[in-house]
Amino acid sequence: MRFLQIVLDTAKLALALAGGAGAEAALGPNIEWRGGRESPAGIVHLVGAGPGDPDLLTLRALRVLQSADIVFHDELVTPGILDCARRDAERVFVGKRRGVPGIGQDEINRRFVEAARAGRHVVRLKGGDPFVFGRGSEELEYLRRAGVEVAVVPGISAALGCAAEAGLPLTLRGEATRLTFMTAHHASDAQAIDWTGLAHAATTIAVYMGGSAAPAVQDGRLGAIRGRPSRYWRAARRPDAQSRTGRLAELAALAAEAGEGPTLLVIGDVVAHSDLWRAARLAAASRELAA
Ligand SMILES: C[S@@+](CC[C@H](N)C(=O)[O-])C[C@H]1O[C@@H](n2cnc3c(N)ncnc32)[C@H](O)[C@@H]1O
């Protein structure tokens, strides 16, 4: 945020020094971004907020956040991201909190339509990307049917954010040539997955909502790769949370150790290239040398 402010101030200074239509045209995008444009009334933006760090918002997400009159958000959206919205924008939580029943999807949709029809610029903020396990398409369809103008702003999905944070390449030439995003919301979901189709050694799997299903994921994937060398996994969490790395046979134990919260599992040989895996191997080698 601080860096963005410096860029904008520099742009303003350059405009003041240079003057003239040419300079204004050249700096146009920066000026508009600063909030010079009127809020587009009656539109809903479905915005991906990324994995939690405000630095991982797109510039377009930041721009619409800064012009929104009302921001609907859920539990994956961090306070740092909400702080990027216009100071006087109304913020409405529509997610689920532990022990408190959430507002139903119908009611959420109804509120978007109501706010847009009242002429407000609505931002619907969703963790990661709205179209990756985010029910973004349901909201898009509802708004379209209601005749409300709607636009989607993509976000960095959790698998991409977590992989970058861990220095973990999700694909690797000659080693990992397939990438699957899947969800295992409940253990029963994980049991229903056709793991044999995912057993290929060159496949990296990113499992969303898989924390509590880790034992079933471990069993399913292990069963599918019987006879092959062990694969590895990593559970990555929000920036303030924890990461674990280990072999597939340890998945359930490590997930339990990592505790509650949004948990992403990455399974595949590429995990061996991650910073965490390398550090763990280095520590083990040093211990062996010292013994
Ligand atoms: C309902 S899905 C939403 C996914 C989101 N639309 C995306 O593209 O990342 C929620 C799941 O996303 C994953 N997730 C979201 N943010 C995360 C983060 N910061 N760290 C780890 N996993 C995260 C977890 O698997 C969580 O259970």
C-alpha cells in the first residue's frame, strides 16, 4: 500500500511539473486509479481478493474497491484487504463464523440486487478467485437474471498464492506436466474421488477445503499409487498461519498438527523443490553429520 501511494504521488508531481494535455493523457490511468472517476452506479463487481495479503490484490481489484459504496465480504477476506476499500464505504459481512449460522445464499443474492437497484456501486469480495470453488458463477447468474450489470475481477487463487510463498513450482518441465485443482470439502467427498485417475506421477494436485479430509485424501491417494515411491505434500495456510511438509503417508498427522483454518494441500513430487522441503532435508542431513 505504501509503495502504491508513492507511485501516485510521483504521478501527480510529474503532472504538475509538465502540465498540458499530453502529460495528462500519459498519466490518465494513475489519476483514474486515485479515485477521480465517479462510482459506476448500480453495478456489481465480483472481486477476487486473493489469499489474504493485500499486496496480492490486482490493480483492478484495488480500483473497484476504492470506488465501491458497499462491500460484501466473507470470512476469507482479511482486515488488511478491507482497509483498501474507500474509508466511507459500507462493509457487510456475509460469511460464516464458527458457531454462528451464516446468511443463506438467496439472502446474499437478494441484498446485492437491492443495493445495485438503489444505484450503489457494489463490490462482492471473495477469497482467492471468484470462479475457483467460490460460488462466483451462481452469484453471476442470479445477478444476470435480475437484470443487474455485473463484472468479474479475477483474483490469485489460494494454490497459486501458497505455492509462490513456498517457492514451490506447481508444474515443472519434464517432471510435473499436469495440475489438478480439486475440492474435498468432507471426508466423504475425498472418498468419492477417482484417485486412480490422479495417480500419474507427473500430476500435481492442489486440494482445496481438504484439511479435515486429510486422512481420506491420504488413504485415497496412497491406495492409488501403491507400489510407487512416496509422494510429498505440503499444507499451506494464510500468511499468518503455518506450513508443513512431509511424505504422503504423514499427511493426516501433519494436517492435525497444523490445526484449524483454511487449509490447502499440495501433493506431488514438485513439493521436493519447495523451500520448506529443502530446509527440512538440510536440517536432517546436518543432524546425521553431527551424530
Ligand atoms: C471456499 S474455498 C475458496 C477458494 C478461493 N475462491 C480461491 O480461489 O482460493 C476455501 C478454501 O480455499 C483455500 N484457501 C483460501 N485461502 C487460503 C489461504 N490463504 N491459505 C490456504 N488455503 C486457502 C482453503 O482450501 C479453503 O478451505
